[in-house]
Amino acid sequence: MQYKSMIVCRCEEVSYDELVEVASANNCSARELKLRTRAGMGYCGGRTCRTMVDQIAHKHHPRPDCEISLKYQAPIRPVRFADLGEVK
Amino acid sequence: MTERIINHPVLGVLPSMEKVSFTFDDQEYEGYKGESLAAALLANGIRTLRVHEESGLPRGIYCNIGHCFECRVNVNGLEGERACITPVSDGIVVKSGTTLPTTVRDWRKNNGK
């Protein structure tokens, strides 16, 4: 991938242009935008870019009253498998 | 250690601290005991701590508070240690991240487009 514009999601390397392009082409919700581009689904779990992805989506698709912002997926921070259960 | 601020206009002269040596990608470096790994490497002029696993573009310090996991390195064989919150200590072996195979993407017809 080339440097297209400012990177929003650094873990999955999704640029601002890419997000705006997908959001305007599909007129999609924040969750759909996240699933289409993988922004916020990387190593850090979207802790850096979640609100930005949310904002970009809602610029193109006003948030309905019943919709909540992007959620925090468990585990909320990266955990080693060895920390979850000892490997013998 | 040329990048270090030894004389600060407000904070004054840097007090002398105990030096420790560690290796980063098979090269020996010196840092001060207790400072973060990211700071020690930055003082040695190293800004690229790893590369993006897929694209291979360089990554380094981003948030520097242990939040974004951009500076994760391999410390003594432990994967995913954050260089910004890991204190540097004598003899630790640090390795940077490399690109990983992306088999599913490589199979796709539009790979690289």
C-alpha cells in the first residue's frame, strides 16, 4: 500500500481517504464501515481510531436513535494465550 | 548517545545515571537504567521499532503511553511487549517485528491492487 493520505487505523493501515470513500460509496453505518475496511479491528482493538471511524461513518450516514457507538470487543486489551491458560 | 538532551534550558543538566547495555536486532546499545526501551532506542537514533506485518511500512513510537501498541517489540522472546512502557535493563535481548506471510491475501486474484 502506498501513502495515500493520513492513516486513521494504524494497526490495519486504513487511510482517511479509504474510509471516506467506502463510507460515501456504501452510505453505511459505523459498524459496516468497520467491517468493510477492517479499521479498528487490528492489534490494539480500535482503541486509537474507534471514535474517528465512528465520526467518519456518521458524517455520511446520520446515526439513528437506536444505534450505539462502536463497541469494545473482549478482550479489551491484547492478551497472550499463555496468560489466559498456562501452556504445558 | 547523540540524540539525548544533556543540557536542558529549564530542567538543567541531566544527572548521571547508571548505564546498562542491551541488544536490539543483534546490535549492542547503551541506555540508562530505568528509562523506557523506546526512549533508550530513540536516544541511540533508532526510530523504527518494527514494520507493519502486512505492508512492511516502518512503525515506531506513536502514543508513547502504552495505549496504541505501535511500538511493540520482542523482549527476551516475549512477543508484543510495548517498548514505551518496558524499562530497559542490563542484557535484555530485543528484536523488532517483521512482516508476516499473508496467505489468504496472496491467494486472492486482486492481490496487490
